[in-house]
Amino acid sequence: MLADIFLSYARPDATAAERIARELGKAGWSVWYDRELPAHRAYADVIANELESAPAVLVLWSEAAAASEWVRSEANRARELHKLVQSRLDRTRLPMPFDQIQCADLRGWRGGRRHAGWSQARKSIEALVGGERHGVGRTSLTSDRGTTRRTLLIGAGAAVVATAAGTLWLRGESEHRPNPEAALLFQKGTDALQNNDVFAADNPGSLANAIALLTEATQADPHYAKAWGSLALAYAGLKRVSPVSQRPGLDSRSRSAAAETFRLEPNEPRATSALLLLDPLYRHWRSAELADRAALKNSRPVPLLQFLLSETLGSVGRWKEAAAISDTADRKHFIIPGADRRIVVDLWAAGNLQAADEALKQAVDHWPQQPQVWRTRLEYLMYSGRPLDALAILSNEAERPTGTSAQLVKAIDATARALAARGSPSEAVDRSLDYLKSQPSEGLAVAQAAAAVGDLNTSFAVLDGYYFGQGEWNEAAPEAGDEDRATSALFLPSMKKAWTDARFAQLLQSIGLEQYWQESGTVPDFRRP
């Protein structure tokens, strides 16, 4: 069944697109948007069929959308077919000729009917589709069932890739001009990597979707180096979030795609990044830092490589250096949630709270309900002296990402209350441990929460489980062992009470960080005056 409304948007606006699609569905209209795409069908054919068949095309304009060739193409086709409905999500000036056409203002709208801009958009849709259809029994969201789109930029156990919607480093810098089919597949493949957190990817299905699209792009144009490099990245990202048994095959495919990339374009930054991501960071900090710096020197200074070096420096407690590097990254064209979140963490850990506040505001404006941005916002406020602000946000269910664990909410709530002197530390620790039992991968977060409320015994017990697979919390050890372990959390301000404990020094000695600092001649920030 074809949809009533075709929704066109850029990947950074996926949260807004989902919210709008739900509201349209409540009115009884069916909506198609490329949240889920089949790997077995030609992408351009699917888009053309859905767009041309839908009575109305709703375009969500934003800075990212205005820079997206795909969104502009869809909007232009809708204009030619006299079915275009426009709305804006931010203050960005609309590209020509769309700035001459009526556009509903949805800035600040978070759902519900009582909003002037939403009423305007809905009336325009009604004129094209027909009135609201309450009770008609149609599904509110229609699309080919596949996998939701996400992004990654691998850090400690998670993947990093590039932005969609016109990022300079992903598009336009190569002399090779791909054929139209390959270009469209490449754009959608990179878009499929867009809407996740750069350092905490949580949706392997999106990476499989990206791999399918980028593979088609390389088949459509075997000389397209950017497509090969992005394919190498997608495989590297999928390796990090896949079962251990599947990782060798993904590793070899990533390296094969990178080799093909370098045959076409030496030092291509995507493939370079993929190779860096394939190797574990834990216990390899020195070699990782040298490799990151060499990559930045030999390749174009793209944001991805800058954030990889920033992550390495944060993992060894050198936050001021990490913040200085991430602060120079191009965030105007590199719009992905993990990049925004990474800068918040770097600035916070470096002690620059004023800049961190501003970076957090920008991240929330870009990604109001992105799970990892939402969680970083709460942790930053809790652990930087503003637990009451964190409680206010936590109590607002409208701002809470869809599917947020009730146990996670309880754990954060109890910790924030303890820090605000409105609850007991013991209750906060109990709630965090309850969450850990259901989510063993949350060991570092629970250790931070326990340390922040002053329960260092619990914090170190969880850390023993995470790093050494020992004690009561041995299930907190990552399935892949050292391949997935991380250390940056040890040096966040939330762990400050643990830094002077003798057990912390012993931990650093045992995992090899003392040796790293000695051999590299560096000093972590927490040991500086």
C-alpha cells in the first residue's frame, strides 16, 4: 500500500522526522520515509516510486537539509509535481527557489496539535491528501522493512563514521566524478551511518544497511574511491558491535575494501580511519597515538581523524590536549551526534565548563532525543554540580528517547538525588547495581556513579569485574576482553573521589597506563596542579 505522505529530511534531523511521522500517523495518514531500506531493491527506484505516488511531499528544511543534494532533489521533484509542503526546523535560509514558497515554521515544536506552524503544515497536507482519517485503521508508518539508519565513529568499543547532508570531507574533494547511480547510492550509504552516536553505536542493523548500499555504489562505479573507503569504515564499525565469532570476517572485508581504496587513491582518509579503528586501543595507547598522528599528517585533516586522536588522548587522561584537538574540528559540515557529544566530554573533562555548557546546548539543539546525547547531558549536569537540572530533564518524558530503559532512568534519578542531597547514596548505588545486573556492559557507568556518591568499595569492585573478570561483578567484563575495554571513563570528573585512593594507582599499574605515561613522557591531567 502506497503512502499518503512522502517525508524528506536530512539524517541529522531523524529524531524530528520520527516525531512528525508519528503525529501524521495519529491523524490517520500513512507516511513513507527512508528510515528502513531494503538491500535487495534499487534505492533510487524505491525513492522515485514512493515520491511520485504520494499525494503530498513534506520537506523538513534545516542547515543539514539545505546542504543535502538528495533533499534538494526530492524537494524539486515535489515542486515540479505540485505536491510540495515545506517546513523549517531551524533558522537556516532556504535554498532557491524554495525560499519563494510558503514554509511552515516548526522551530520549537515538540509534538501536539496546538502550534501555529504545525497547524499550517497540516492544513497544506489536507489540501493535497484530504482531511484527517481518524479510525481508518491504516498503519501510520509505511516503508520497506529493513534496518534503521544509524552512524558510528569508533572509540572505545563503538564505531565512528562520517556525517551525511553535505559534509565536505565525505563529498566533493575527489577529482573522480562517479556516475549518477553510484553517487546516489554513496550518499544514501553514508546517510545510513548518520544518526547514531559517534562513540557509542548501538544499532548493528544500520551498519549492515550501509554496507549493502555502499557495496552497490562500488559495483555501480568500481573506480569510486570514496565509496570503497566508506565501505571499509562501515565494515570496521560493524566489527565493533558484532559478536566475537563474526569479527574476523568483518575485519578481513574492511581491510580488503581499504586496500582497494588505496589502489585508487593513496592515503584516502576514510580507509585510513577504518584501519585505525580495526585495531584495539586498550593497552595499545602509545602505538595508537603515533598512528593517529601519522594519519593526520599524511591524510587530509578531516574531522574523523581528529576525533580519533582526541579519543586516544582522552583514554590516557590527557583531556586538555584532547579538547584542543577536537575544538579545531569542522563542526559546521561535520554534523553528527557523536562529534557534538565528544566535544562536550572533552571540554568538561578538561575543566572548561563554560565552553562545555555552550557545546552541550548546541548538541541538544541538534539532537534533542538522541540516546547518547541525552545521557551525556544528564551525566554532565549531575557530575558538574547541577544535579537538580538533571532531575528536571529526567522527569520530562517528552525529552526522553524512545525505548529508554526504566531501570536506567531509576538509576540516574537515584544518583542525581543523592548528589543533590535529596536521596541516600546507598539507594543510588543499589539502583545502579540493579541496572548493572540487567546490562552487564554498563560497568564503567555504574563504577562512575558509585564513585561520585562516595561508595569507592563498590566502584572498585565493579572495576575489578570490568578489567579483570574478577569478583562479584565479573560479568561486567566485555565479551571480547581487551578488544572492547576502555579507560577514558577513569579520568572523567565523576571519578575524582577515586583518584587519591591507593586502589586507583594499583589499577593504573595493572592495566599498563603507568608504563604508557613513563614511556611516552606524558602526565595525565588529574596529576597536574
